[in-house]
Amino acid sequence: MTPTPLRDVYITGTGAFLPGQAVGAAAMEDHIGRIGGRSSAIGRRALRWNGVETRHYAMAPDGTVLHSNASMAAGAVRAALDDAGLGIGDLRHLATATTQGDYLVPGHASAVHAELGAGPIEIASYQSVCASALMAAKGAWLQVRATEADVAVATGSEFSSRWFRPGFYEGTALVDARGRVRMEADFLRFTLSDGAGAVVMEPKPRPGGPDSSAMSLKVEWIDLTSLAGSFDPCMWAGSTFADRADMTSAWSHTGPGAAHASGSIALLQDFDLLKVVIRAWIGVWMQKVDEGRIVPDQVDHLLCHYSARSLREEIVAILQSTRAMIPEARWFSNLATVGNIGTASIWVMLDAFMKSGRARRGEKVLLIVPESGRAMVGFMMLEII
């Protein structure tokens, strides 16, 4: 039996969904709620570090839910399919990524599929932190490449703000006797935003001749590297700070009441470990340059996901003395206007880039998505067609 040849794959549509009106930095803490009714000790510093000016939330200041994680993902899918000139009926494979879905069970893809109202299709749920966006993209890419599907969509979506309501912290071990919240928890409240992004993949580019404004992105390769064997969790929810590497201490073993009281339900970040993980991400990046997988001089545009302006500055400072550095004039980011949307960030960024007027046929676009979760980094190389 002759094996089916692998096909080239193209991103033919991009889409984004940003809920509600843009919320400015000055109004952010009132929007998500003040823990114990008092101002955060770390909030203003966090906002200076991350450089985010406006962001979006799927929850109103009074706690009213405006959208679900799944409905935002569905909104991004519709936008991406429309951009590709397709409809819901054309979809054959749906790959979704999120940090925390609306349900504990079933998977996020089921919820998004239901929101779309699509007929019977194949679905796949990918759950991690930011880099799961590229897990979903690789799954969708391989489906099209292996002739399993002619239209596949990869999504990334987050509803982080619901986890930042004061009730997740008040009355827990994360708040001391003076009402101060542990920095490992409080910082993330000023870091993450809500929203969704999606990309459509097909085995052929969008129709249009040399004079057409329609452009596609040929997917050259997608690489993911997990470093979980070398690090404890760096960003997590489900265990205490001290016991996070002990799987028997997870919230599901202690029970929801005890887990909440210990502060295990909230998202936490180990900032000392993050400084080490940054260098591990860059080590993988430099290895790909050494191997010839990435040739910096041939990269016309770099879309690198990072959670804060200060993190970008640290990455650049490390790269400056290496041959892996790509000049900052080639970097594209919309962090300041939409914030860090986790798994959605890279697709919302790509959508903004494709609509910015900067894209030119024949140029190479490198996407990089580092993840602090338990140390992972993903790369995706595209060519504008």
C-alpha cells in the first residue's frame, strides 16, 4: 500500500475575540475587586513592570459573567473562519487550548464545539499554560498535513479574571493577619487578561493572484520542548507553594474545602524560579540557532509572547551578546493594548500583525511561546504567501 504523501499546510484565516470595553490600568484593580477592600501592595509595581496600558475582561466589576471561556473561543473561531472565507459547516477538526476551561470535566474542546453549534467533527483539547496554543496548532497542522482534515482550527482562550475575584483569596493562607496577599498570588492578578484567538489551517493558500490583498501563511514547522523533567512547577494552581512538586498534595487529594483554605485553588508564580526558567527557554532558542533550525538573519518578523515588558527586556539583555538575537526592530507585539491573554496571546498577536499592513509576501515570521508552567517553550516558523 502506497503511503499518502504529506501535504503543505497554510494558515488561511486568523481571528480574535476580546470581551467588553478596554479597561485602563488605573481602573484594573477596581474591576477585578480589591482583596479585603484594600489596595494591593504590589499592584502598581506590577503594572509598571508589565507595561500593559489596556486589557479586556469577560467579567463585570460586580461579578456578572459576560462571556464563558468557550463562548470567547467560539467567537474567535467564527472570526477566523470568516477571514478565510469559510463557514462553520466547513470545519472538520477543532483543536482547543486553554489554561483553565469552564468545566473540570469534560474537555474544553467539547464546550467550544457546542458553542459553535457545529455538526459532528473531530475535536482535541490541549491544557497547559501559554504554550498549549502551539500544542493545539501542531495537532491541527498534522491533521491537515496527513490528509485527515481539509479544514482545521486551532484556538487559544482564557477567562483568567474569574479566578482573581477577592473570594479566591480572602479567608485563605494566602492573606496574612494584616490583610496582605502573598506576592506569588497577587502579582498574577495584575498580569493576566481575558480573550481568545484562533487560526484556520488548510492544504492550500487563500485564492488570489499577485495583485490580491489576500495573504496566507505557510507553516514550515512547529517545535515544542518541555523542560518539566528539570524544574518544579513555576506557575500553577492546585497545590500550596511549598508542596507543589508533590503530586499527592494536589487539591483533589485534600478536598476542595481544605484546598481553598490553604490557598491551593489560586494561581501562583515562583518568581525566583522564573529567572532560572527564562535562561532555559533561551537555551533552547540558542540550540535551534546552532542547529540551523532558526537563522536569525532570515527572520523578518518575530512575534514572541511574553507576560511583561520587563520580561522582554530581560530576554533581550541575555540575547544581545549571542548570535541568536533578532533585532528589536523586527519584533511585533500588542501586549500594551490587550495584555497577557495566556494561550490566546500568540493568535491575537498574529491576527493583529496580519491586519497591521506590515506583512509582505515571501517574508518569514517566527512565533515563540515560552511557558513558565513547568518550563516549556514552543516555536513556529511561517512564510507569508
